[in-house]
Amino acid sequence: MRNVKALPVFAVFAALALPGCAPQPLTLSEMYGFCIMEPLYEDNQCEMMEVCGDFRQSLEREFPSLDACLAACRETARRQTMAQALRGCDSTIIRGSNLCSQYCRRAAAK
């Protein structure tokens, strides 16, 4: 019988803890740092700092909406895909695009 009474108290504490578990917004330097962390197993001629710097630069302005921010991420990914077509940068561009989108979504959620 004790467990039945303890359950509502546990549920209250769990509910109070949830807001503290929300993801914090990324800074531009965090986004860039995560982007340039190339896995050791990848061997390519990609200019990671150039690709990741382009994503960072695309986020250095204010956006009127989440959709506008995500559109900037998509445009940067498209531009980098064309510029880096023969260098094997796919994984870096994908990582940059994912981090760019994550930056936008976390900024919109705050």
C-alpha cells in the first residue's frame, strides 16, 4: 500500500523536473565546434572550417520565424553541396545542416 501513495508524490517531482530537462539553445560557437569535429574514420579533402563557417555565418542574423531560419540552413547546405561536390564533404555538410536546424529549433523554443 505504501507504493500506491508514493506514486503521486513521485509523479509531482518528475513533472517539476521536466522543465529543467529542456534542451538549452546552442551558441554559434558551440554549433561551429560540434560541426568541425570530424570523426576519425573519415578520409576526405573537405574544408570543414569553410563548410562549418558558412553554416555559422548563415545564422549570424535575426530570423523572423523558425521557417526562415530553417530555410537559411537548407540554402547553405545546397550551396555547400554544389561547392564541395568532389571533395567528399557529404558527412560534414549533413552534420552542419543538422546542427544548423538544431540551432534554429532550440532558439525558437526558448
